[in-house]
Amino acid sequence: MIDLILLAIVVVSALLGLMRGFVGIVVSITAWLLAAWASFRFGSDAAHMMGSPDPSATHLFGGYLVVFIGTLIAVHVVGMLVKSAVRATHLGGVDRLFGFVLGVLRGALIACLVVLVAGFTPLTRELAWRQSLLLPVFEPGAGWMRAQLPEWQPSLPQVPGVELPDSLESLRNGVTSGDNVGLQDLSALLPGGLPPRDSRERPALLPGNALPMPGALPDNIENTGQDPVEARPDPSDPANIDAGGQARPRSQQS
């Protein structure tokens, strides 16, 4: 699927170049570039001419649009005259041949842009992307474009007029280096440093309290030393005497 998209971009661009010719492609590219430049350069002046000295957003938009469309039409008219002159000299075949070559180059440039943009998406993890046959052709161009992009590194927000001390700065850097580095920086911030490791692992005991020995019973449970299985209920317990004052059978005693 990836190969079909990239191949279609190059083929369509080449066919358009063959139909328009070299002069047609150059005129088209020049027209768009000049129209964009002229709209940014003279759009504000056109808006002042269309409206009041303080034009509104609508007048500004109209001024930019008028300059853009006007420049586009003017350059295309000049291009039509140049193409007519080329055809009159019987160089139409050469013009179409160079147009085809320029169309292929333009399609390759667009394909490199597509690969560049797709490289920032999860599409690169797809199986079709890894098995593509045309990607190695366009990846060098996309890599060159990526190298021209400015580097962007995320950073923590800075408060105007407030600078972090060296210890806090190292603590922020230590978070990504491991817990030990962060604890060392944290100990530098505390007046008395971090408490000993043993005291962090065991809870502090109140005065007069002691930890029970392993296997010892709590104070509220009496140790009779008798196996609970061999214990027998007390016959004098009211729960083991029926309404007639007779002791209940052992099977009915609780």
C-alpha cells in the first residue's frame, strides 16, 4: 500500500509535467511562489486602499486575497505567451520531454515530504512500512530534510525571575538517571540529611513499647498450653444446660 501511494505520486506528477511541458511547470511554480510573496508584501497596502486607514479583519483578508489572485492570473498570462512562443519555434517535443523530467523530480520531492511526515506517526511500526520496496529510494531525501529541521527539546517551564538552585537543578536531572541519584540530591536539600536506612525500614517505637517476639501471642490472649482440639466445653456453662436443668448431650453443646 505504501509503495502504491508513493508510486502514484511520482507517476501523476510526471504525467502532468508531460502534458504541461517544462515551461508550463516552471510558470505554474513561479506563479504560486510570486503570488504568495506578493500577498504578504502588498496585501496590507491593498487592504488600506480598499477600506479606511484602520482596516478591519475582513478588509485585510480581502486585500491579501486580491493580491494573491491577481498575481496568479498575471503570471499565468505571461506563461501562456511564453508557451505560445515555444510552440511557434517547433520545440514542443523538447518542452514536453523536459516537462516530464521535471515532473518526475517534483513527484520525488513530494514523495520525500510524505515519507518525512509519516516518520512522525505510528505508521512506521506497520508491517507494510517495513516491507516497502520504494522507501529505501526516498528515505535519503527524507533524512536530509529531517536534518534541516530545527532541533526541539522539551524543557520544564521556567518562572520569570526565579532560578532553581544547583541542588534542585541536579535533583531534576537526577530523576531521569535513577532513584539513587535523586535520593542523594534530596539528602543535600534536607538540613540534617536523610535518616539512616534502618530507621526508614522500621517504624519508630514509642517509649515503653517493644516489638513482640516471633511466635508470641498478644497480651489479650491467654496461653493455656492446651491443644484447642482437645479442649472440652464447661458443663456449668448456661449455654450447655437445657430448660429442665439437665445438661445437654455433648453433641449439642457449643
